[in-house]
Amino acid sequence: MTSQKSQRAQLRVRVAYFYRRLRREVLNHLRQQSILRWRWLAALVKLISIRDPVQRFARMANICNAFESSRLITMCLRKHVLAYGDRADIYPEKHAVIRLRFSVIVKPYVSEHEKGILLVLFQAELEKLLNRKVLATLEQRYHIIFCQAYTGFLSMALVALAARTSSRFYVMPVHTHEQTLCRHLGSCCRMLPFSAASWVREGELVGYKGRRDIDCLMVANFANYKRHWLLFKVLRKLPPEVTAVCVGVPLKGRTAATVREEAREYGVSDRVTIVERAKDNELRELFQRAKVFCAFSDKEGSFVAVAESLLAGTPVVMFKNAIIGTKDAIDQSNGALVSSATQARSAVLHFLNGANHAEIRANAKGIFSSTVSCAKLNELLKDDALRSGGKWSEDVEPFYLQHLYWYYHSQDGYSRTQKDYSWLKSVGIEIELATTTE
């Protein structure tokens, strides 16, 4: 009897194992054929039964954001940007103090003719500022830059800002193809050709003198959408001496143990090293030790780790139909865009034999370096201010992004903007500043 129970338990384990493998393979095949995203069209039927305009917009936004289609988003913006964004009950007045964690003053306030600049990351962060009274108070002294962190141009917060603001504001879209969409947000909106990946402190990613001894590197949280299993599938048919390092943190119920189990299912657990919660200095060294970076997500935002990899001179392999903000930066000189696990295998093998790391790093600096981007941003904001009849006597305070928090390059940046944070606090807006990355 005990033997029969043991056999049944083993059978259940094997069935569950094959079911997980089959489900992954089927879903991945549909993704690679760009079929899976069309499931969103079925959601159009449900629009008929949705009466509330805000909920209708949210449903339409999900459909539009599932495709790399500017036409769909343009149609939605033209119809809804004022009608839904101007709804007074979306962001009612709140009496509690507004606390921001992912925002930073990038230019101090000088006068009514030379306003400061407040940079805001994440839709939820922007939503805190969209009550009419709060927004009107803020606009007395600051223009807003909204840096979109997640994929998908459409969001109620952005639409509401466009409908309610009386001052010019700026948007940093995630994807290059979304940059032309900013004109549909009204005459106050200005597009900035940056993303969350544009603000990497590149100086931290050079200087390693050792050899590149990590074959495949993946830096990603352990959530399912990062598709660690696809790396293991690629690794399984590579030569047995090829190994991988996966760096990440637990998320959405998935832990390092979950990732190890997936590696075991593909028979490569002995070739995979998992590093959990790596320190900043360790992570920077890993980027520089890697021969190739595997970015196998199907859909996400800017994917800042891709920018960090390129700034470390490490080539990137990514899937061609992935919706990822940094995908446009990948070409034959610094990586490969592939359509299948077989192509990914070939690309990995190619880069294991070497790459022009210095050239990759030099080219990436012009796109992702925070120092370079801050200089470009300063010129764009200065030109726009002068064209709008304003003044410009104070430049942008150089800053960078790390772990989704903003930092100033210099400690002087904190002292030069102290008055701005004090004023914001006096009107009920407190910004939690990050002062060190270590």
C-alpha cells in the first residue's frame, strides 16, 4: 500500500512537471507568433457593458497598451483625453500630507518667470498630485516631468494631467514609437527623448580589470514575466561547459527556490548560479564580468538592466517581438534580436567567442549615461523656456536613477535644492530623498 501511494505521488509530480513545461511552451509559441496579444481584442466585447467612462477608458487603455500600435492609442487619446481626464471626481481632495518617494527636484525655483522642474516617476506617484487644488499650488513654482516607468503609453494619470494643467509639462515615454503620441495630449505637453533607462551612472560600470568569466548573465526579479525558464531552455542545448548567473529578488510569490526548481526541470541546475539581493558593488562587477546579457522578458518598461549591461560593454540578446523600452538600442553591433530559442542559442554562442566591449560601452554612453542625458535635458529645457518667454539662469542639477530612486551626482545638489523641498513641505508635499546608493 505504501509503495502504491509512493508511485501515485511520483506520477502526480511527473504529470505536474510535464504540464508546466507544456503550458510554458504553448504560451511562448503564441507570444513568439504575436498571437497571444490578440486576446485583448476579446475585451472589446466587454466595453459594451461598461457604463462608467473612467472604467471604459481603463479597459481601452489595456487593449491599446498590449500592442506596439500608435494608431490605436491615437484613436483613444483623441476621444478620451479631455472627456475622461477632466472628471472632477477621479482625484478628490485629500487632506493628508502627500508623500512622494520616486520624485526629485531637477531644477530649483528662481522666480515666477523661471520656474523649477519636478521629475516624477510612476503613475501612482503622479496621481498624488492631480487633485485640482494641489496641482494649482504646485504649478505656481514648478513644471512637471512625468517619466513613465512601465510599458504602455496610456494611463489615466497622464490623461488627467493633460486635461487639468494650465502650465507646460513634459513626458518621457518608455518606447521610441510613443514619442509622437505626446502631441495628442494638448498644447501644454512637450516630449522629451529620454526614458527611465537614460539616467544610469556609467562611471560605476567601468574599471573592472579581471577577465569576463561569466557566460550568461540575467539580472531580473524572480517574477514569472522575466522568463527565467527560457534561459534554461536555451542553456540546455548549449555545450555543457556553458553556465549562467541569475541575479534578482523575490517577487509575486516567486523566490530563488522557484527559479532553482525551473532550472532543475530543464536539467541545468548544476550550471546555474542564483545570486539573491546582490549589493551594488557586486552587481556592477557582475555586469563587467559577463560575456552576454540575456534579456528574455516578453513585455515590461525600460528594463534599466539592459542599459547597465551595455554601459559595461556587455552585449545583449533580446527577443525581437518583446515590448521593452530599450529594445530600440539593440542592433548587430551590441547584441542580437532573436525570434526563437534556437536563434537565441546561436546568438549566445557567437558572443561567448568575444565582442567589442569598448565599442559597445562607448556607443551606449551617448544613450544611457546620466551625465550625457542631463546635459541634453538641460539644453532642451532651456531652449523651451526661452522660446516660451521665460528666463534661464539656473541649470539642471545633475542626477541619476538607481533601484528606481533618484540621486544627485553631487552632495551640493541636496543643498542647492533644500529651499525647494522646504517649500513643498510647507504646502503639504513631502519628498523622501535618497542620499546614498550603498
